[in-house]
Amino acid sequence: MHTKQDEMLAIIVELSSRETEVKTAVAQLQTMGDAVDLDDVVVAELPLHRQMLDLLAEDNAIDDTIYYLGEGLRRNVIPLDAFLKNVRELSRRQFFLRAKTAKAQFLLRS
């Protein structure tokens, strides 16, 4: 019976120290505010990994842009010729991004 109490006391002490650590971390984060740059949060191990992150981010951004251009066309906010011109340019850019992504993936595997 005494060992259970000792275990519980050890757990309580451990939780108290962890609570203090969490409170300290929260206080540090609150003092930082919006000063955290999201690009600094995600750190790539190698330059090639960083390039892959950038390529994928830009590819997804182009996907989103094409989607919203389509929505603008559907709502008659964007004229057809402007839509086609922009989608053609973005699609061309996306093609080259995906080619670079495939090349980077190949280099990462080897």
C-alpha cells in the first residue's frame, strides 16, 4: 500500500514540474506574439528538402489560383480572354514546377 502512495507522489511531483515547464513555454510564446516567421518554423534538413517544400508550396498556390480564377469566370467577374491567358501562364509555370519536383524526388531517392 505504501508503494502506491509513493508512486502517486512521484507522479504528482513530475506533473508539477511539467506544468511549470508548460507555463514557462506559454509565457515565452506570448511575449513573442506575431514575431514568429512560419518559414523559420519548418526547417529542412537538406537544401534539396527546402527546395521540395518551396516547389510543393508554389504548386499548391497555383492550384488555388486557378480554382479562384475559375470561380471568377463562373461569376462573370473575369472576362474569358483574361481567364484563358492567366490559366495558360499558370499552367505552364505549374508544368515546370512539377518537372522540377519530379527531378528533386528522383535525386532524393538516389
